[in-house]
Amino acid sequence: MEIIKKYGAGIWLSVIANEYGRNLSTIDTILKQKEAIKAATPSKDRDEIVAFCKSMGLVVDKDDINDLLEEHQEEITTDDVKELEAMQHNVVQEKFSSSSQVSAQRCVLEVTRYKKQLKEQVDSFVEQMVVRRELTDNFCFYQKDYDNINGAYAWARNTLNDHRKDKRPYLYTRETLEEAKTHDELWNSAQIQLVKEGKMHGFLRMYWAKKILEWTASPEEALANCIYLNDKYNLDGRDPNGYVGCMWSICGIHDQGWGERPIFGKIRYMNYDGCKRKFKIEAFVARYGGKKHKYVSPIKG
């Protein structure tokens, strides 16, 4: 029964399989049966549950069943487990490959062993670890200006320059941004997550970086602030993935031109309402505690 408990705690599918010496299909079978286990009445079906678990090679007794029935009234589904595993893969991928504790090749070789059982997750992992990683590595290796505006495409430099003097709705100093004291509780929560956990979701980092462009006096200052904060707090700081993430958001690297608008020009735009359509903002803000701060212009007079 420890397998089901560990799933509920978010332990990886592959890690559990290796720990118990079982293949992923066997683990998946156990997961599919857990709803029946949860619905069973202790007095009537306890023996049957024990017999089933033992047939799968698990060492359990009747006390385990009692604990399970009491503690797991709201089990997550198999799909939830696989989604959680995919998210964890992304975090660990960035953590280990960034700090050179394990090679990207070794990660891919290990993960592809499970492609038959988890094709979507494996394909996504390989896309990020191989394709995107190679793009960022090559950009930083061949582009000497990988961390400044001069490294952007001509169309991006031109459009940012065309809108250089556009009025900004807000202007924030680096210190205000670092302390998460803007008017935007979502942005502040993302910054708090970055400081506390060294990580934020890729979609949210795009929003985070693009707002720095919108709330800073110039594209150069915006990019410098973005790289400074990312280098200081993020797991991929001082790493090609970090530099290209900032350059993509502010300078359109590996992107295309979009409809022209103030400040951004043809750089892809993101806003609060777009985030609303992607995830539950209220839950994210409640988790990290970002607050709306009264705007105080840094310009005196």
C-alpha cells in the first residue's frame, strides 16, 4: 500500500517502479485498482484487497488496508499523477543539467526507456532537453551579444527602438521589482516564488519578463534587470537557458514579429487577462502572498 501513498505524495512514477522492482505497467494496474480499493468496505473486502496486493508482489497486511481506507478518501487519478510527474521532470531537468550534476544525454537515455508507457511526457521532456537546450546553447556560443540588445534580430532592435520613447504606464526601479512591490499581485507572487523556490513556470516567467519591459524606462534597462534577477534567483541563472529566456521575452529571440503596439512594438505581448485564461490566478496569489502595492513614481516632481 506504500505505492499508493507515495503516489499521493507526488513521488515519480519511474522512481516508485524502480524502488519496488516493478515495471510501469504493473504500477499503472495498481493505480487503476485503487478506486476499487478505496470504495471497499473493510469488513467485507479486506481479505480480497490483501490478496490482490500480494499478487502484485506487494507486502501488505490488514492494518495497511485500514490505514489506506482512513487516510486516502480523496485519491488523485492516474492522469493527475502523470501530469505531476511531467511537471517534476521539468524542474529536475533544469536543476540537474544547469548545475552539471548529470549530463543531458544521460537524462534523455534514462527517460526514453519509458516512452512506451509515457509517450507524451517523454516527447515533451526530449523536446526541452535536446531541441530547446541546443537552441539556447548554440545561441550563446555563437552570439557574442547573447545578453544584450545587440544580440537581437534586426527587426526586434528596430521595433524596440521605434517605441523607445513610448510612455510607460508604470516605472519601477530594480529594487522595487526585486522586493515584489509593484501594483500587480500576480507579478509580485511570481517574484516571491522565484526568490523562495528558485523557479517559476515557463509561461509565468514570460509574463514576468515582459512586464519588466513594460515597466522600465528602456529595453536595455529592462533586459539588464531581467537577467540580474534571473541570474541571482533562478536555477537556470548564468545558464544559456536563462539568458535566452530573457532574450526571448524582451527581444523576440527565436520568435517572430507580432501586431504592433505601444512599448513592445512587434515583440510578442502578454497581459494579466491572458494569464487568467491559462490558470487560476487567485490560487497562485494565495499560495505565494503577493500583494497589490500602491504605485509611487520613482521620478520626483
